[in-house]
Amino acid sequence: MTETVLLVGGGGREHAIARAVARAEDGELYACASNRNPGIDAIASGYETIDETDGDAIVEYAESVGATLAAVGPESALNAGVADALDDAGIYAFGPREAEARIETDKAFQREFMAEHSIPGCPTFATFESGEEAADYIREYDGDLAIKPRGLTGGKGVRVIGDQITEAEGIEFVLGSEYESFVLEERLIGEEFTIQAFVADGEYRVSPAVQDHKRAFEGDEGPNTGGMGSYSDSTPQLPFMTEADYDDAVEVIDAVVEAMPDYKGILYGQFMLTTEGPKVVEFNARFGDPEAMNTLPVLATDFVDLLVAGREGESLPELEFEPKATVCKYAVPEGYPTDPKAGAKVAINAESAGDAQLFYASVDAREDGIYTTTSRSFAVVGVADSIAEAEAVVEDAFDRTGTDGLRVRHDIGTAKLVQTRIDHMRELRE
């Protein structure tokens, strides 16, 4: 039986999901998003422009194309209850319902949930309903803090005292911020990594670890972004991790799934590897962007089979991944993220990318070509036997076409930067 899969969302993450559906033996793809992603449009049987948070319109479109499954990409849609609306209409949505999605969308709930259920890896934290209360806590706290607005911020809302900002700047942020409620946590020191788990019916299957690079500029400088790129290794763990580190992080995911048996979709655990083992930076209720572009291109298991197993209440198939390393680098408009300049023509395409894979994110497709907007434009992914070889594939693609009007963090996945991660963990553990 051919499954008709509706994909909700139009970013780089969703382009990766679309390709995974297109590779499936029995999957037909339809898509809807507020933007028209040309990469998704090229492989979908139909594509409707719909706001990702408009559950009624999404259900109407799903029913019109006879969707039997749905994959909900962005957190905004999950927060708006789009998975609930699809489920209630009899269309199995691979994505948590609004109540379970709070593990991402409400950072206070996330930490309180971890504390209540004794989920390992929870840092010390405190929650505040006003900037004034948060400011007082910062003044009195002995040490550095991570400042997190309670709700969704697109990966750009966190401020870390002692790393990105001073204590005075932290106080200024909470007092003058557009956000009203905050979670303040102990600053975690180590190396960050992510493990994404496929979850349904109380079961889960995990994917290789990925390291994202949030900072805008090379050398981990500048403001946080939605993610400038990421890499994974040919093994489940990353070069600065041990197998035991990876297993300890999976135990955290195991505890979450046990405590939240109705959860379905992707559970994304972002961890800080510290001298005390993995600590939880945050959970997301969907694939990471860019981490989906590291994970899905090497997923050998049929993606649609995973969704069907979840819908039918069957045991999830064991995940098989090609033993390959991946490197993903985003191209963003000049000035991103503080003062992005839109309107640069994108020269790269699937053919000119050579051996690399191209994933569109936020671009403007016109009759005469594809142009940048003010958000991340596209990602280029290399897949090879080693991180170094995968990084070379990406750089070759950029060399072929140039990056006029764009900026890339070329240091992601380089031997030099990876070695700094290894050295950092070795120093911390000594």
C-alpha cells in the first residue's frame, strides 16, 4: 500500500524529511508551508502555501490529498497543536501533541518535568515570572548562569553569563527583554552534542550524535543563530566522546520516554558533556535544523516504515545508518543574524554542488532564479568515510559556485576545530 505523507514545514529540516519520504518504497509526498521551498516543491506531488500554525487549514489540505500520514517539522506547528488536529481528524501525525510538545515549548515545564520524574542530567535551575525577580536572582547567585526565556525563541533567546555576556548585561537583558518569564540555570561547561530519537508507543530508536555550531562566526564568535552547521562521525559517538558518554545520554532519553508514554515523533536531546557526564541543555520535540541534514541522508531504514509502525502500534524497526561521517554548512545572507541583507542570487544548485547534497531553507524562488531572504538560505552537506573527507566535499561545492552575498562558517568540520573539541574535553577531564 502506498502511503500518502503530508509534510508540514518548509525549511532545511523539512527538505531533509522530504527526501527521506521520497526515498521510501511506498511513500507519496505532499507538503504545506508558509514559504515555498523549491527543493521540496520539486519532489512533492502537491505543495500548498499554508501557515504552519493553521491546524484547520492543514487538516483540510491533508484530507483533500488523502493523506494517511503526516510529518510535522517545525516547533511552531507543534506548539499550535497541529499534530492534535491531524490526529483528531484520523491522520496519524509523527510529532507530539501540544501537551507533550511542552518539553520543548515551555522551558519551565521541561525542567520541572525532569525534576519530578528524576530524569538524570538535570542542572540546578529556578523559574521566574518577571524580569525583576530574575534580575534579583542573578545578583545574588554565586557563579555563572544560563538565561532562558520560557517559551520558543527560534534558538536565539538564550544568553550565557561568563560566555556571551557579563552579569550586568544579563540583568539588563531580563529587565529589558520582550520576554516575561525566565528559567535561570547553572552554566554548564563542556562540549555540546545532540542525539535525536524516533519515538512511538513507548519505544524509541536513537541516531548518531551530532554537534551543532550556534555561534554566527568562525572560532565560535558572535551571537547565537538557529545553527550555522553541524557534523557527525561514522560512529554513533563524536570524536570528543566515549561510547559510555553516548550510552549515558541515551539513558536520559530512555527515562524521558518512560515518563512520557504518549510521546510520539522525534525527541531531540541536546546535551553538554561535562566532567560529571552528559547534562541536559534542552529537549526539542522535533528534528534539529541542521541536525536533520546530518541524520536523514545516512538513514538506511525506510522512513515511511517508521511512521507506519508508529501508527499501527507495531514495534519500531531497528534503525540502520550508513557508517559515514557528515558535515553540514549553512550559507546565510550577509549581516545575518543581526542585520541580514536579502536579495542575493543563489548560484548553487543540485548539479553544481557536485558530490554534496543541497538543502534549501529560506529562499525566494523567482522566475529568473533563487534569491536569499533574511533567514538562513541553504545548507550543503557532505557524506564520506571521515569527517575530514565530508568537509572537503562541502568546500568543493562552495568553490564550484562561490558565495557572493552569502556568508559561511568554513571552520565547521575542519580538523583544526574538531581537535579543539577533543583537546577541550581532555583538559576538563584531567
